[in-house]
Amino acid sequence: METVYRFKLIPSIRQAETMASWLGMLRGMVNYNLADRIDSYSQGFIQGNFCSLRFKAEACPLTCSVVRSASNGHPWKQNKPTLRRRKPKLDQPFNPRRSAYEMQSSGLPGLKQSRPWYQAVNADVLQQALRHLDTAFNQFFQGKSGFPQFKRRNDFNSFEFKPKTVKVNGNHIMLPTLGEMRFFKSRDIPNSWEIRTVTVTQKADGWYASLLLRDDSVPEKPKKAVAELQSVNGVDRGITKIAAMADGTVELNPHIGKRYQRRLGIRQRRLSRKKKGSANRAKVRQRVARLHQKIRRVRTDFQWKLARRIARSADLIGFEDLNIKGMKQRCKPKQDPQTGRYIQNGQTAKTALNKAISDASWYSLRVKTEHQARKLGNWVVDAPAHHSSQECSECHYISPGNRVGEKFICESCGHHEDADVDAAVVIADRARVKIGQPNLPMVSREVTPKPELTGCKESSLALVGEPGNRPGNPERTAATVQLSLFELVSGESPSISLCG
Ligand SMILES: [Zn+2]
């Protein structure tokens, strides 16, 4: 089994400087090799593997350097069997041509010769960066991700050590080339687990190390067999209620991004008014970055807790199959048929909705739930989403008239319920049909307890310290507004924990 532990590092000033300089050099190297791959890739379309299209002569290092995927480094392996690193596979003939990664990696000694400062970077770290580039291309060719992009200073903030090269001793970590470094040992690493790759990341508040740990003696939790499944639960994701479940529980959306929107706006405005390149600008930039980090952490924390609760609620969890990208698309421009001038198309209102959709981060909730469910052997499936909020969960009658605001009242059989909970039951039903178990029992209903208001940390009081900011009314926080709205609409009290 594999797992990841993350620790915060305490580098010395010199170590922090070295790591920052490595990042700069690695970014330059990766971008150079990315450009090399792009050039050779597009050239490959014109020339294929041939040196000359007229004679169909294959490219060879003596006459030309054109090889598919890369042209940096050496295209041919050294043919002496003793110099082969890997044992040749029996069923495959020895291929003397290097792969794109191998070619680029073979160019590293040349790089260190022409730019001697690259000798300061750990050799494994250089190779791992190229390997990541290779993975990025492979994933693009397999259709799993987009085309690899050039990295800017902000996008490139981590490097990786190879397996078994990093050692941990007490509260010290031994990183190759960088030397011994202290770290906050927030948890113990079990003795039997082997430290594999170690990724060092720069974040707004310092450096972190992610340790990939592996222990083959600990088996992965197997996914339950279809016959073993006992119950099914459905989740309907929304804006007001981030998750309504078939068991009757409703989780309100904490609107985390919105909660910090004002503070972020103030800081970003302050940043924009600082002179470029000044020390004050650097300071405020740091504060903006720290706030972004905080928002991310609050959201992640809320989502992990919710995901864990969803994953434990039933053996099979159904999510509606949302086309989130499509939902966030811009409205089509509208033209006046007579004058040809552009008129209102509703994009202004849509922008706010799009922002709310991004803030809710539905997709990452699904990913986190799946991660938690895997630990328990539970299933997570996507069920078709069409008309899930208009379908009656009792008699399956579909009509837009079934839904009256937040309430669901079936026009055919009179069944009534919270509209989102009803949608969740429909989704759960579709999920069990999808895996071929239409008789799987629905998860039992919970009695919704009275909400407890814990009070949100983010109130206007927190903003008093910011210059140019009036103290607001601390009693009317986002949470109370949310709750009163909800009660107004639905006329009942939901089960909530607004602050996660
Ligand atoms: Zn009905």
C-alpha cells in the first residue's frame, strides 16, 4: 500500500536560497526541453522518421538530427551490451533508438558543460524533472490531459528526489546535495514503511516535503463485490446546499471563497497600488498569497470532512454526472436583428453563478469522496443527471411542474419532499440500476437535528486591522444570513455545520 505524508521543512537560509535557485534553473531546463519536444513533434508531421522525404532514408545521427519527439541529446543507445542499463526483454528485440526521455536525459551532461551552474543541482532532481515532462506528454497522447504548457515562475514550485535517496532521522531529514534539514515532525513515520519519492514544494508560507511511503506487506482494501453491497446513497450537489443526500441530510454551502472575497479584494487593491519592484510590493504580495493559501486550506478541510461523511454513509454512493465545464460556459452573444448591435445576453448574472460553481468545487468533492470510499472498499459511481430534479422518487413521473422552488410536490401521486433530497433519491436509484442491482436497499432516513450555530470566524471584526476599512456589523455574518434565507424558503431547519 502507498500513502503520502507531508511535513513542513525548516531550511536554513542558505538551504532555502539553494532550493529557490534550483527551481529557477529547473524551470529553464524544462521549458527548453519542452520547446525542443514541440519543435521535433511538429517537424515529425512533415518529415516522419525520415531524414529525407525524397529517398525515405531513415534519420541517423551521422547525417541529420531529426528524430521524432526530441532532438536534444543523443538519439542512439550505445550498442555494447555491457553498457546497457536495463536487461533486454526476451520477447522484444533490442531497440537501439532512445526514447524521447532518454534522449533529453542524455543531453544533461552537455548542459552542465555549457552552463556550469547546473552542476549545483542534484542529478536525480534534473532527471526527475525531465521524467515529469515525459509523463505530461504521455498523458496528452493518451487523452488524459491537455497539451503541456510552458511554466511560469508561479506554476513551477516543486522538485522531486528519486526513491530511496532521502533518509529521515528523528526530526531531521537528509536530502541529497542539500544536506540535513530540520522539519516539523507532525506525525510519526511507521518503521516498516519505505520512503519512496520525496517531493519538495515551495508554498506561500514556506517549504514542504511530501514523502511517498510504501509497504508491500500492507494490502490495499479490496473493493467490495457487487453482491456484498448493502445500501445505496445518492448525492445531489448544488449552490445553496452543497450536498443533499438520499438519507435526508443536507449540507449547506459554506461559500468559503465568498466569505473571504472582501478581505482578498482589499489586499489585492493594496497590492495594485504598490510600486513595481519595491520591497513593500513584495510584502503585500506575500500577504495576498497567504490569504489564497488560507482560503484553499479552509475549503479543503471542509471538503475532506464532508467527503468522509458521505463515503461512510453507504456502500454505494451515486453522484449525478455533471458537465461542470459546460455549465460554466459563457452565454452566446446576442445581436439585435434590425440594428445588428449587441444586446444584453445575461452574461453578467451568469458570471456570478459561474463564480459560485467554482467556489463550491463540486468536482473535487467527488474526487475526495472517491478517495475516502476506496479506503473502505465502497463504490462511487456517476449516475445520469438528466431531469433528476424533476422526477418523482416514488412514482418516477417527470414534470417541471413537480418542483415549486425548494419544495417537491409530485403532480401525479402527491409525494412531497425537499426538492434536492428528492433529486438525491432519484440519483441513488439510477446509481443502483447502473451497477445492475435495482433492488439494493436505500440508505435509512435520518431525523434531521436542530442546527447548532457555531458562528463563523470570518466576521467584519477581522477586517478592522486592514487600512481603509470600516468596521461592519459583526453580528450579521454570512452564516446567519445564509440560515435565515434557508429557513425563509424551505420553512424547516436543515442539519448544518456552516463553518465546516
Ligand atoms: Zn409521484
